[in-house]
Amino acid sequence: MEIFPGRRSGLNFINYQDSRPIYEQIVERYKMLILKEVLSPDEQMPSVRKLAMELSTNPNTVQRAYMELERQGFLYSVRGRGSFVSSSAGVLQDKKREEL
């Protein structure tokens, strides 16, 4: 599974000079991809370990980002299977309006 569809790697979205924590940068990037419908509802996200390796960051950082995305309604998790993009259209539409 590719981290970012249509691209070989998404490593360029972490800005180490940014004052925001890395987990917040991950959250913002995935929110954008979900709101722009680059990631489809019910699409499986990369595993925490795989994304951490791709981004050269600690798995706890990725886990924190996934937890925040789940809290905001962008993701849901299934025990033993992983994290998935939320298919709740109402929640995502509300989030789109908030972003505008």
C-alpha cells in the first residue's frame, strides 16, 4: 500500500523547521487528503509502524496523530485490522465547512 496514492513517497510533507509538532503536521496532511477526497471512505490507512518508518519518526508520534484524527472523526479503527478513513459523510462535510 502506498502512503500517498499516485506518489512514490510522501516524505516531503514533514517540515522540521516548523514550530508545530510532527504529529500535528501529520494530522493536517491527512485531513487535507481526506477532505479533498484523495483518500476514499473506508480506505485502510498505512499501519502505524509502516508510516513511522516512511517518515523516519517514532511510532508513538504516528499513533498520536491517528488518535487525534479518530477523535476528530476522520478515522475509525478496527481492533486487529488497523485504521480506516471514516465513511461518515456528514462529519466530513461539517469538517469541510469548518476548514473553509
